[in-house]
Amino acid sequence: MKSPVMSKTSSPTFQHLITYPGILESDIKLKTLRLCVMHAGRLGHELSVGEARVPLKKLKPGVDEKIDHVLEKLTLQPSDTVTQTDDRGVIQVSLEYVPDKSQLMVGILQAAGLAPMDRNGLSDPYVK
């Protein structure tokens, strides 16, 4: 599942809702949501702008929470540990776990200060 592409911007407003069905409360306590901001390049090439990992264990059932997360460009070290290399922008999401329906609702709201991916200093970002 992914958001629409926003053309030529470093601060897109997505306002896109993604619903993940079949999520149990026991899943929420163990899982981490991985959000990847991608750049839609020429000829269908995707480039990673950055990603955020949001632990879900702090979510309160039925409460819609807005969260700002710094995007990181992640690299694997020889020891296979993940390290942060530089700031790639910020993404704002809303998260709500609906226990009655066993679903996680993820609102992709906006991003700001995205790393430039085109020669014009902008990006064509989307979130997956």
C-alpha cells in the first residue's frame, strides 16, 4: 500500500489513510511500523528519500495520535547493525488502533524538509 506521488516538492501534504486489517492487540505490543518515503524517479526508478520506524507498543486503543518522526537514511554496517547516517526530513503521521475491528489506521499527513532527489532541489515523494 502506498500514498499518491506528490510532484516537485520538499514539503508534501499527503492526507492519505491506509488501513491495515487483521491486527490484534498482541500484534500492537510487538510490532514496529516502517514508513518509507520514496522518490518516483524517471522511467519508474524508485529512490529512497528516508524511512522512519515507529514502535506501536505505546499506542492506546481507540486514541488517534499524531506523531512526527525524523526520516533517516539507513545503511547496514558489516556487523548488520542499522545506523543513522544523516537527516532526510520529517514525516507526520496519525496512528489509531481500533480493537473492535482489529485494524490499525495510519494517516500519512505530511512531510517537511525532504532531502532533494532531483537536480532542481526537490523530490517527487510518496510513502509506502
